[in-house]
Amino acid sequence: MTVPQLLTILRARFRIILVTLLICVAATAAASLMMPKIYRASTTLLLNYKGTDPVSGAILPAQLVAGYMATQMDILASRRVALKTVDNLGLADNPAFRQRFAAATGGAGDIREWLADLLLKMVTVAPAKESSVIDLSASSPDPVFAATVANGFANAYQQLNLQIKVEPLQQAAKYFTGQMKVLREDLGAAENRLSRYQQDHGLVSTDDHLDVETARLNDLSSQLVQAQGAAIEASSRGRQAMGSGGRDSPDVISNQLIQNLKSSLAAAEGRLALLSQTLAPNHPQYQAAQAEVDKLRAQVNSNIASTNNGAANNGRILRQREAEVRAAVTAQTARVLQLNRARTEMSVLVKDVESAQKAYDAAAARLTQTELEGHSNQSDVSLLTPAVPPRMPASPNVRLNLALAILLGCMLGLALAVLAELANRRIRSVADLSNALGAPMLGVIAWNKPAPRRRKLPAFPKPALPR
């Protein structure tokens, strides 16, 4: 079938197309007028796209996740939000809804669950393109109720979003509170151990006490070196004093009394030598001079012996002093070593106290922050545009329905016209005749519909014109 033949068929079956179109349009118009009017109220919600916590100021990584928007949409259209909306609006106590619930279910089941299912059927959620805005729409025959449901869902979603955020923090605060007690007990135990150790060992400040003891050890070490040097020198003098009668020892040589006595002895011996040349040994002057020489010689020997004995005694005293200083150094070394061990053990106890204190401080800071965040009433969701009762119904859309009815009527009319033509095929063109007879066309007689005859009007005499 060619396009000219199709156009000829449609022109011949125009009445069928027109009647079908009119029936479709009339049926659609009647159905649109009989359908109940549905009003749709919409509200928009803005999510916290910056991803910062209003209390702590920390960046929240959840807002950076690709599925965050989809998750929030699922939460918004969840049964929990619907149940919270039912409770906030008090729909379960509304007598009208109770009657509808009794008529629909016969009073079986939970009216809150039934109302939640009803509200979920009314609500549609859609995200905005490339933004953090969510559109929430509620459809109902009552425009005021549609706006109320939309705003109720938005408020319930804000509450649930805040509850989801706060509940883990409150549980964490309880956990940190319990841990604070344990950490406080650990800190007290560590401080008690340190205090007992200080009392047992008499330590107040280990570092300062150790510095004093170390300085004392250094001083004793210096005294020991000096005592050792003095003892060695005294021992050497004592050995010299014991050799050759002790007359050439440094102490004897440096003794001024002995040198004076030696000078006096030399003078007395000189006088005795002079007297021995002139006097006999039994002469009183000679004997007196001899007695003076013996006396001086005895005094020199006595002083030399005393000096040497003093040097020997000084050596023994210095060696004893060296032994005493060495013993003091040994005792002080043991004291310093004991203090080093005590400081090491005390350092461990101090580190235990510091670690317990740090853990307690960290837990206290985290508990404070968690309690602040747990008592926060700022949600990540903001109500951008609240829903208002719509003035015009969203459905039925009469214009759209009529446009679709016209399109459908035209298509159905064309299909019926083609089917009617196929059921009762007629010759409507030269091509149809050639195809039907299978003979060549010799000529075409043009036939036109005769023009309608016009009625002749009676002739009226022309009025005479005045001269």
C-alpha cells in the first residue's frame, strides 16, 4: 500500500477517525472529571555539604562518601521516619484515622504501622541534580494534610538524623565514663606505689639528692688522692729517717732547732778543742766544756730521734687517714650506686604515673568532647523550603490527559480506518483498478461533480430615476 492509496483511504474513512477521536476525548474528559483531585505539597531539605561538625569542628568523612545522598534518601523514606511522623502528628489518636483503620483492617494489627504504610505511599523522595538538596513530596486529596505530612516527614527526618548522630556519642560517653573510673584507680595505684617507694627509700627528689651524693663522692675521691700522695711522701720520709741514723732525713735537715743545736754543738766542740791544747782532761774548765759538748750532743740526738719518730708517726697517721678516706669513698660509691638503682626503679614508677596521668587526661578530654557532641541539638539537615498547601491539584491533569487522548484517538482512528478498509476493500484510484483487474489502463474519464444549479430570481422593474 502506497502513501497516496493510504491518504485516499483515510480521506474516505474520515468519519471513523473523527468518531473514534471524539469518543476517546469524551471518555478521557469524563474520566478526568470523575477522578478525585490529588494535591501534592513539596518541601526541600539541605544537607550539610561542608561536612564539618558544628561542635568539634572536625571534618566528617561521611559527607564525602559517594553513597551518602542515597543513604540519606533511604533514611528519609524509611519506616522509622514514618513512625516518628505518625507520633509527632498524633495521627494514631485521630478519630477519623481510627475509623478508617477499623474499616480497612477490622481493628486487627497496629494502627501506627498501618498509618506508617499509608504515609509512605503518599511520600516521594527525589534528589536534586549535582547538589545536596533533597525534594520531598506528599500527595493527598486534602491539600492541608499533604503539606502537614510533608513538613512532618521533614521534621521527623531532622530528629532521626540528629538521633542517629547523638546516640553513638551518648553510648561512647557512657563507655568513657566507665573507663575514667578504671583509669582513675590505675592512676591512684601508681601514685601510691611511688609514694610508698619514696617513703621506704627516703627519696624526695631523686635527681637533686643524687647530685649531692655524687658531689660528695667526687670530694672524697679528691681527698683520697691527696691522702694517698701525703701517705706516700710520709712513707718515703720515714724510710729515709730510719736509714743512716736518720740524720740526713729532710725533716731533720729542715728542723731549725736541730740545726741550731748542731751549731751550738760545733761551737762547744771548738771550744773544747782549744781547751784540750792548754788544759788537762781533769781540769775543771775542760770537764765543763766536755760536759757542755756531751749535753748538746745528747740534745741533738734526742731531737733527731724525736723528729724521725714524728715523721714515722705522721706516715702512719697519713696512711690511716688514707684508709679511712678510701673506706669513705667505698661507702659513698655504694651509696651512689644504691641511689642509681633507686632512681632507676623510681623512674619506672614515675613513668607509670605519667602514663596513667596521660591516659586519664586523654580519656577526660575525649569524654568532655563526646559529652558536648552528645548533647548537641544541631542537625546536619536544614529545612530549606517548608511545604505549603497547594492551590491547584497535581492530578488529574486535564490538559495532559486530553492531549494524550487526542494522540491516542488519532492513532486508534487511523488503525480502525485501515482495518475497515481491509475488511471492505474498494476501488478508490486508478492504481486500485489496475491492481484489481490486472489489465492495462487505456484511458481515464474525468468526472467531476456537477455544480449545483442556481435559482433565477424574478425580474423587478427598475425604478425610474427623477429627471
